[in-house]
Amino acid sequence: MSLENGKKSVFMKFLDGVERAGNKLPHPFMLFVYLAAAVIVISSVVGWAGASFEDPQDGETIAVQPLISGEGLEYILSSMLDNFTGFAPLGLVLVMMLGIGLAQKVGLMETFMTSIILKAPKRLVTYAVIGTGIIGNLASDAAFVIIPPLAAMVFYALGRHPLAGIAAGFAGVGAGFTANIIITGTDALLSGISTEAAQTVNESANVTPVDNWYYMIASVPMLMIVGAWLTEKVIEPRLGTYDSSYSDGTVLGNQIEEITPERFRGMRNAGIAGAVYLVLIAIMVVPSNGLLRGENGAIVESPFISNIVPLILFFFIIVAIAYGVTTKVINSTADVPEFMAQSMKDMAGYITLIFAAAQFIAYFEWTNLSSYMAVNGANFLTAADFSGLPVVVGFILLAGVLNMFIFSGSAQWALMAPIFIPLFMYLDYNPAYIQLAYRLADSTTNVITPLNPYVPMILAFMKQYDSRSGFGTLFSIMLPYTVVFLTLWIIMFIVWNLLGLPIGPGVYMDL
């Protein structure tokens, strides 16, 4: 069964090359340090050469500023703290994770995901696995650890191939990572980076966490249906009948852990508390004179939309406390900040990465290199008559290729946004629209890149059921999800645009 046996195909050799090249990339923190150093050198060389460009908005001539200069060195030193503390995604993500992290630490997220899969009718199990994996990105990377092995056990218990269960779970969590029906930490993180990049062109530009929401809500049922069809009509037939003689014997006798009545009560009470909270929010939003409405009863430009992150934070805190108190995980008020603190510890790597990324983006903006590249890139595309949807589709494919080398979605977007957001804005594209295009590519290729840190874990799960499994096996069963998900997502993206539908509240393709 494993594709690692025998002579390797050209494509598998290509994947080996991708893995070797990707492994040679530095840690994302050091990558941004090197990029910041490159901006220092390049800006100085280009600046000394007298490079400049004409601002398309007001016709003003703007020169590239060298960082190796008295003014530049002063900026590097004086702006370091402000670059970090003022970096838009930092506060957004940390605030979101206070709530989502609390819900995860008290066990609500795990109970929610497990219950959906276990309670689904047999004929809908595959849909439940894919859908739960997609929605599971609320729990961030925890979903990678929970969903695939649970899906394998469910499939095996139903007499189906356990590797197909792993594939379905991994597809939902990984390839569908960016889609959801609820605003998540990913929305806050990416929109913050997009705002930073967009403000190099327009200081008042703002990309909010809800700017891709409509499209992402519509993506969930599409991915569930397509993912389930691929699993049952393509993956399972290809895998054939499961032969347990190749298992290591450690998982086949395992029983799926039933959710205790106490945990069910906790989830019920969390649901009640969440519903009450949402009703209160609705009372302040639905009426035309609601407290969270904007001027003249507007919703798009209103306190509700502009303060969506705090509102989501309170939602998760409320449901997490309701669950934790019911299940006796929370026994005192002191437990709440303790669990929040634990979730912040998990964000240490992200905070460290942001310090370096913030410096790179700030240098890129201060030197005017980002605008210089964007204006010249936009002029080139205009002269070549390469614009409209084709250029955006080209950008999606480029982002997908780069994701094979840089797994971290935030790190890759922090690298790409300062270049491509200004470029597309000069072509009159809404930055939220370009952010959406990036998310499609970044999400779908998660399950086939060797640089995904969860690939070794997924392979370990697979080997428990079939010792012949290797990366070739994993790639062969995950590639259909990547190709079909990305193809249909691009088609949906094009149709969505042709119909003139908003991708979020009041957000369209054009500025």
C-alpha cells in the first residue's frame, strides 16, 4: 500500500526535494531577522542610487529612504518597542486567545468536537468528521491532535478503513483550517497583518476580523459535502478492505471514550449561557435604534462590527465558565485567570515571532520599499494587461506554492502582505479580498506539505493501524483533498465575484 516502496516517481522525487529545501529554511523568527537585515541593506543601496516613484494617489514623488544613515539608524533604535507593541495582530490575537484558550483549557472544545462525531448517524459520520475538523480550528492546533485519531477509531468501529478516517479528519482540520461559521483567532491574526500592510497605502485603511466572514460561512457546507464525497467515493475505494494484520495492536482494542453525563450537562449549560448572551447582543443589534447600531441605524459601520473581538471574547469566557463550573473544573474565581494564563503560555512562540516580524514590516514601510515595489509591480501588471480575476488566481497559486515551504500561515502572510496588499490596492483591489485569496491557498496545501509539524504525528497514527504507511501513503490520500478543495474554492471565489456578492459585511472586491 505504501508509496514509499519500490522506485520513486518523478513527482515523489519532487516532494523529496521540497522537503529538503524546506528543511533548510531557518526558523521563522530568524527568517524575519534576515529579511529585516536585507531591507536595511537593499533600502540603503537603492536609496543611495536615488530611486523614487510617483504616488498614484496625489502624483507626489517619493524617494526610497536608506536605513543605513543617521536618520535610519535612529529610527531602528527608537521605533523597536513601538513596532512590537503597536503591531495590530498582537493585541487582537492575544485577546481572542484569552477566551478561546479558556474554553480549550476547561475541556469544552474537546467535549464539543467529540460529541458531534459520536452522536452523528452512521451515514453522516463522514460529514460530521469533516465538519467538526473545520469548526475545530476554534481550538487552533488542538484539533490536529483530537480529530484524526478519534475519526480513525470511529471508522474502525463502524467496519470502515481507519486510514480513511484519519484522512477525513486531517482534511477537515488542515485543508479546511481557514473556514468557519464563527469568528476565530485566525480572522483576528490575519486581518491585523492586512491592516498593517494596507495602511502603508492608506492610513485609514482597516481590515476587520469579519471582513471574510460571509465567504467562510458559505465555505463550510461546501467543504463538508465535497470532503465527505472524496472520502467515501475516492479515498476509501482506493484503500480497499482494511487488513488489521499490519497494525501494531495497540489501537484496535481501544474503546472510544464516552462523554460522561457531567460533561454533557456542562455542554448543555454552556449552550444555554451562550444563547442568553447572543440574545442580549441581538437585542442591541437587531432593532434599528439598537445600542450597538451605527449612525442612522447602520450595521456595517457600527460599534457592533468595530468591537466584534471583545464581543467574541466575552462569549467564549461565558460559555467556558458555564462548562467549567458545571464539570467542577472551575472551583473558584482564581481558576479562571489561571486557565487564561496557561493559554497565554501557549502563545509564547507566536509573541516571539511577532517581535521579529513587526520590525521587518516597519522597516519595509519606513523605507518606502513596500510602496516602491507595489507601484512598479502594479505598473508592470497594468502594462502587461494582466489584471482582474486572472491575476488574483495567479496570486492564489503562488501562495499555495510558498506554503509548501513556510507552513505557518501568520508567518507567510506577514511576509507576503507587505508586498502584495499595497500592489493590489494600487490596482484598486480591497485588501480584505486579497487576504481571502491568500487564505484559500494557505489552507488547502496544509495537508500535503512535509513542513507541517503535525505530519509526523499523523504518520504515527497511521502506522498504528498499518505499519506500511509512510509519507507517500499520506500524500497520496491527502492530495485529492488539496486539489479538489482548492479548485472548487477558486471556482466559488470567481462565481462569488461575478455575482457581486460581499465577502463580509459591506466588503467587495473593489475599493
